[in-house]
Amino acid sequence: MEKNGQGQQIQVQATRPDQNKPKPKMPHQPMPSSRYNELLRVIEELGKDVKPTYAGSKNAGERLRKGILHARALVRDCLLETERNARK
């Protein structure tokens, strides 16, 4: 409660500047594609092979190399899919 110029108490409601702005409507976001999910899985697997590779494991190094190549291809596919969806 605050007092106005005449000494009477009035109720004032505080608002934030961003409270009056209309909220932007988010377009319906489709579920992530299976390519994207596969990319996340491949990246997670890459992380498991980094330390053994530094320790000198040739098998882990080979898995890491193949995983990186696979991830690059998936990134390319995901970018193409994203561009395709943006044009719709």
C-alpha cells in the first residue's frame, strides 16, 4: 500500500517491464530425428574411447577414428535435415 498525494492509501500493483509483452508463440517443435539421436549416442561413445586412446590403446584409437568419421556424416545429415525443415 502507498499513499497518494492527498494522504489516502491506495493499492499499487508492481509489474515487471517484460510482464506486459505478449509471449511469442513457439511453433510446434517436432521430435528430434533418429539421426540426431544417433549422433548423440555416437558422441557419447566417442567420449569413452578418448582416455584409452591417450593411454596407447590401438583398438580404442581405431574405434575413435571410425566414430569421428561416423559422427561427421551424421552431422552433415542433421544439417541437411535442419535446412530442409527450415524451408517448410
